[in-house]
Amino acid sequence: MEIEIKRAYEKAQKSDGYRVLVDRVWPRGKSKEELELDEWLRDVAPSAKLRKWFCHDPAKFAEFKKEYKAELAKSGVPNELLHRAKGKKLTLVYGAKDTLHNQAVVLREYLKSLK
């Protein structure tokens, strides 16, 4: 299964396959119609406490990654997500400006480790 990540501010494409918003908070200025999502999966996002602590600080990314993967390991949501997207390309949609240091990067890595 192919797993991609894409900012919510990039135009949706048919080639995106199964599109899932993986943020706990809705992206500013975007409507449901614009995002063209198959689902919004808040429960796969980092906990509010972890998200606020990280605050998209690249210096904290290594620790954030470790803690977020621990949260994912305790949850059955990643496996459910893979099951729902079965046979389709999966695109993880996120709102962060930083394309290298965000939860979608970590989630994609984690999901690929489950396959």
C-alpha cells in the first residue's frame, strides 16, 4: 500500500486515493468541500498534551516522534485506518506549515512499519 502525506492547503487530486485528515484541529480557512476527505480521524492525532508540548519545534521533534509512536502503539486506530484504506493509496492530510516536522510524517513511518 502506498502512503503519502499532503498539506491540507494543497489541492486534492483523484490520485490521492483514500484521504484522511490526521489533525485533532480542523485546518484554518478550509471547508469540508475543499478538503475532499474520506474521513477526519482525530483519534489518530497526537494527544492534546503532546501536541501543545511539541508546538512544532524542530528541536523537540525526536522526542515528539518517540512519544507519539508510543501513543500510536497503545491505540488500535492505526490498524483500523490501514484496514479501511485497504487496496487504495492512502493520503494523510495535515495542516502544519512545517513539512518535515509534523505528526503526518511520524504516522506515515509508523503505518509503514505495520505493513
